[in-house]
Amino acid sequence: MSNPGNTVSLEEQIDHWRSYLLRRQAIHSVDVAELEDHLREQIAGLIDAGLTPDEAFLVAVKRMGALDALSREFAREHSDRLWKQLVTLQSDPKEPGVGVGSDAFVAFALAVAAGVLIKLPEFFGMHLQEVEGFYARNLSLFVLPPLTGYFIWKRRLGATMCLWLAAAFAAAGVFANIFPFGQHSYTEVLSALHLPIALWVAVGIAYAGRRWNEVAGRMDFIRFSGELFIYYVLIALGGGVFTAFLMMLFKAIGIDAEWFIQSWLIPCGAAGAVVVASWLVEAKQSV
């Protein structure tokens, strides 16, 4: 049995350790209590094994690992807490990462690219009113490649993964435009309905990255899809109100802006909003 002097010394060391944790804004007091319980369990087991209290304290702290790594583990487990942003984003400076500003810039640049892609066929004389089937089959090919590119950039995927994803979109593009579809045929309707679903799997692989083979990675993508739908609906509702206000404003000053809104604002905004909504979901998960 250890003498009282050693017991006091051990409690003083635990108090210093606890005070150090409490000074870190990233960790709440309830988390400190949980960590302290874990530390005391380690110390008790080591003392029973024959170590002195001082030795047990040093070994237990060493076993628990570096504080920053332990904090990041707690941040992943308690993802609903605000301090996740303070810990998870403050990773080792040697590890590659992306900043918030560059993330937003890339997302909005790719949103613009999606808007440009959906208008690109018109430069070749293919207008929506004339070739509705073409746009129905290729809609996902206008919107999803920029979104996939965003996740490729954000997840830092390797060249092999990028080539497989590019091959998937290329094969989908060939099928959607080479196969001899009859106008308004069932085959064309089925292709327009199922091609986005198949390509959404490619988006999921880019989103999950190396975690696609794990159940947790696929579940994260399912959660992302649901949140993306909600954000997109909210953006669409806000965009509808903005569009109506814009039309009334131009009508009040005698300018006919309906052609611009119908031909440019709505299609480009709807395509770009997919990438913007995805960026918002990602940004929310970092808070």
C-alpha cells in the first residue's frame, strides 16, 4: 500500500493535469471528467501491477497518447459540439489540408463551371426547346462532374481513383449520346431516370474516398445526400423569391428581363446550386 505522501503527490499531479486540460478551450469540463476517469483507471491498474503512484501516473499519461490526438478522437466521437471545429481543423501542420477560403473559392468556381456546362450545347445550336431528350439524358453529365471534381480536390484522391471516376463519366456520356434513342421512347425515359442514379454512386465514391469500402463511409454519404437535398430545396426557394423580385424590379423600370431569367439565370443557377449546396453541407460538418 502506498503511503499518504505518495497519495497526495499523485492527487497533485492529477490536479495539474486536469488544470492543463481545462485551460484548453477545445475541451469541455465533462470531457475532462471522462478523461480523468480513464486516467485513474489506468493508474489503478498499474499500481496493482506493482508500480509506484508516480511511475503509474507517468505511464498512464503516456499510454493515453498525445493530448492533441486524443482531443481529435473526442471531436470525432462528439461531432455535435462546437469545439470540433477548434480541434479537428487544427491538425498537424505537416499534414496536407485545405483552408476555408480556398475551399469556398474552389466550390464557387466549380459552380460557375456547372452553369457554363449546361449552356455549352447552345453554342452548338442545341437549344432546350428543340432537343429536350438530349438535355434530359445529359443533365447529370452537366452537373455531377464539377461536383465530383470538388470532392476529388477536397479529399486529395489519387490518380488511379481519378482515372476510374473519369472513365465512369466518359462511359455514361458515350452511352447517353451514341445509343440510338427514339424520341420520347421508353428507353430514353429510363436512361434519363437511371443515369443520374448510377453517376451518383461515382459522386459517392469521390465523397467517401478511401472510406468507401467502410460502412461508416457509405453511411456518411447517405447523410450527405439527405442534407444536400434539404440545402438545395432551401436554395431553390430562396432563388425563386429572388427571381420573382428581380422580374418585378425590371418590369417596374420597363426592361424585359424574362428572356435572361429563363435562358440563363434559372438553368445556370439550378446547376451551380448543386455544388454550392454541397459546399454548405461540408462547411456545416466542420462546425
